[in-house]
Amino acid sequence: MSSAIDWPATIKKEARGLNGEDLGEVQEVTDIYIITEKGIIDKVFYSIPKDLVKDFDGATIRFKITEEEANNRFLKDKPNST
């Protein structure tokens, strides 16, 4: 993870997994986690640790995990459940 990432700039940006999988849109950034929301009707939320960020290009934040790993380890039923 780059310490040069402007975390507030990631809000409302696309989140992608290791293989380009859709992990939703960044909704919130805390000291430890990035909260993303995926879906329109059947929404799911991920609370992914910042140390799993691979990079941020100004439009998309990429994580060093697959969608399967995100579903198994970081899927939440509410946006603020860390």
C-alpha cells in the first residue's frame, strides 16, 4: 500500500479485486478499513483493510485480493459493521 494515497479522494470511486472483479464503490474510509458498497437492489458491503490496497489511479482503487477472498473474509451485512 502506498502511503501517498489521498484517502478522501477514493470516496465514490470504483473498487476492483486482484483480477479486475467488481468490489463496488468506496463509501467510507476509516483509519483501518475501506468500506465499499456493491449492488443497487441487493446491496452488499465490504470492509477491507487498507493494507490490502494495491494502488489507486485516481479513478479506481485496486485491492490485492480476489472477489472470492473478499466474499469469504470481508463481506458485511451493514456498511458500518467492521
